Amino acid sequence: MDMNFFKNNPALGNLSPEKLEFLMNFANAGKPTQMKDMAPFLFGTLNNAKKKNIQFSQSETDLLIQILKQNMSPEEAQKADRIIALMNSNKKGG
């Protein structure tokens, strides 16, 4: 994990200490390198957060996705971007 991601990301400055700790633990955990494994891993992570009464906004969830994509090949990251864009367009009804 590139820790500069945390140092240079202004979005992290407004996080509660609990969320920041959760994100740091998430960043240091072993993560999937294949797109097919990303969604189950992300949903499991969000469920673990929910059990700890930690809820993430959409922009915070996007940070989790960025962290996940750092371990992927460029091709897998592009697949992830396409699937996420498709999911987001479906949420908006388009």
C-alpha cells in the first residue's frame, strides 16, 4: 500500500478517528488482485464496518475502491472502473 495515498489525500482529513483507523487497517490487509474478487471483498469490508457502527458515505466508499485498485493490474483496474460506472448509472436510473 502506498502510504502517500493517505498523506496526500485531502478527503481523509475530515474522517473520524474510527473511520481513519478502519481505513488504515483495510489498506494494510491483504486484498484481492482480480476484479472478480473485489466486490465480495468490498461488501464484506463494509459489513464489518457496519457491525462496528461505522458507515461510509459514497465518497468514502470510493476511497476504499481506490485502495483496492492499487493492488490490481491496469487491466483489472479498468475492468473495475467499467463495472463501478455501470453500477452507478443503474443506481441513477440510467
